[in-house]
Amino acid sequence: MANLGGSSGKRRKPNSNNMLKAGALYFSIVIAFFIAVISASLIMLVAHYRNSYLKDIRYQRLLNNVNSGVTLALSQTNQSEAQTLDLYGKGTDSLDAKQSFWGIYELVQLQSYIQQDTIKKAFLMGKQPDSISLYLSDEDRPLSISGNTRITGDVQLPKSGLRQAYAEGKPYTGEKLIFSGEIQNSNRELPAMEQQVLDQIMVNLNQKDFGKTEQVSHLKVSFHQETKQLYLGKVARLENVDLQGRIILVSDSMITISSTAMLADVQIYAPVIRVESGFKGHCQLFASDSLLVSNKVNFSYPSVLGVLRTEHSGDQPKLVIGDEVNVEGLIFSYEKKRSPQQTLVSLGKKTKVKGEVICTGLLKLEKEVQIKGKVACNRFIMKTTQTLYENFLIDVTFNHKARSKYYLSAALFGKKRENKVLKWLN
């Protein structure tokens, strides 16, 4: 029979070899993709670690450079102008260094940079204090001590010397006149203060062009920025404020500091400054007529309280500190020439000072005053309930050795002493 349905050929089966080749190609592409991803990741990781390593090397180099600037600043006896230094003469390590005064301390600003990388440091520079516990100018009268007075450390006194005395019916109770120290002769005047530092303070006390009155409640200025000076008006009250850093507050009449004020590192200038009871903070206060501190105030280190006679001062510029006040830092008065009414510093009952009290004038004390550090003046005035004594010390303590070994003095009292870092600043 004839085949009417045409040819009856069989259906072709797929070639298994071709399928295997296609699968192998696909698998190879996947493997190559993962290898590329891993390789790229490794390259990126190596680059990242290399950049981190180089960044760390640059950071360490910048840190070494700025630390070299710290060492350089501490080694200098005279303040230098702003300068840019090429530390190694290769043009790759630059350091900007600037020194100025912040109150009675020296402010050092350093900036080390390599291309776009920069490290900055700022600090207050202090001076190593001397070993004197008491300095009394020679006015041809002796110093008398009575009661529970204790003087520890080296002293410089008038040629007429030191003697025991009765006061309020009580004798001197100590076994020695001076403990752990020697007695030397003093001069007619206190050692001179540094005029360059005084001039900076006088500029702010004597200025006349104050500009526009400004009021702020919260302000923080870095010491790497320019100084922010604010004129507070004729009569100002600092209450519920928080002021920190490179800030100068000025008034041409009076500034009152409330117990609610928070002050850190700022300077304040006015003819009259009042500090109310309960205040706590650290700052530098400078008055030309009177600086009045109420009872139970705490000034932490490094605080400065100063009254300076200017051409606009009253008859007797005075710094009066109340009872049970704690001061860690410096208290001083200054007048260029000894006047009939010398500047007066008064310390109330049970007041404690850790630092220095230096008066180019009179120092008035009440009982149980403690000065852990140095005290210097032209004349002592001792007030009791019955009498006012001159050059008498009754129930007071002067102990140079009780002051912290980390305490540093200021450039105002001797620029030739060894420099050290007093405080790092932001």
C-alpha cells in the first residue's frame, strides 16, 4: 500500500553536549562576577586601610608639630608676635603660633597644618611660683604675732623683725616664730609687677568708647576664635546667664554678679563689681574703684580678683571679701605710686585662699583667715571686736607648703620664671 501520510521521520532530541556548554558558560560568568566583586572589595579595603594609615601618619606628624609648638612657647622668656614657622625647613610642616594676654595670664594659640589637615591647641601659660610665704614691706616697724597664728615657709620682713605680742589678753601660742622657713630682710617696696601686663588691663578699665549696649544670656566662644567683647551698659546685673570662653564684659559704672550666673574663663571690667552670696565659678574680675564679694562665695582655680588705681578711681580703691569665702587663684591690688590712702584688700572671717594675695597697699584681716600660698603687702591691719591693730597677726594661718604643687602664678608677678601649662582651653 502506498503511504498517504507522507514521511514519518522521528522528533530530534536536544544535543546534551550543547546544553552542557551553555551551563558551563553561565556558571563561568557567575564565578567571574563574584571574583570581580571580591577583587574590587579587596582593592577598596586596601585603599581604605592605606588612607587610614596615611591619615594616622599625618595626624601623628601634626600632633608632634603642635607639641613642638607647646615646647617652644614654654621655652620663651619674652612674649613673641604671631608667626608662621617652618619647623624642619622643608616646607611641609607649618606651625602658626600666637601669644597674647588673657587677663593676667598668657594665652598661647597654636595651629599645625599639612595641606588640608589641621590640629589646633590653645592654653593658658602660668609661671612657677616662688617659695616665699610672707613678704612685708619695710616701713620701719616690726610685725607682731599673737594667739594661734602660724606662719610656715620662707619670709621677708622689715629689719625691725618679728616678735611675739599680747593681743586681746592672749599671748602667742606657737613653739616657733616661723615654721620650716627662713627670715630675710624685705625692701621698702614690693617687687614690681610687669608693666606690659598692667597696660593690657588698664586699656579695658580706662576705655571710653564702649559702643552699643548688648545683653546675652547664653554664649560660648572658643579660644580659637576672636575675642567677643560686650558692653553691658552703665548698670548691669548678670543673672541666669551662662557665659564661657573668650568673652570680655565691660561696664562704665557697675556690674553685679548673681548667684545664678555661670561664668567660666571670662573677664569682667568695671569701676564697681559686686558678687552676691552663693556664686560659684572661675573668672577674672578687675575693678578700678571697688570689688565687693559677699559671704560664702566660691571662686575655683584659676580665678583672679584685682582692684587697680586709675585716674578715675576714688580716694581709696578697695577689694572687700566677706566671711567664709573660698578663692583658688590670685587676689591683688595695684597702684603705681604709694598714696596717702593706699589700696585696701580686706579678707573676712574664716576666708580661705589657695594661691596668692599681693597688695601694693594695705591688707586687712579678720580672725581665722587661711592663706595657703603667698601673701605680700605694705602693711597689715588686723580687725577684732575691740580694736584695730597695725602690723599684728592674730589667729591667722599663712602656709606656703599647703598650696598645691600644681599651682602656677601669672606673668604679672615675674615673667622670668619657668613657664608651664596652666590650663588647656577649647
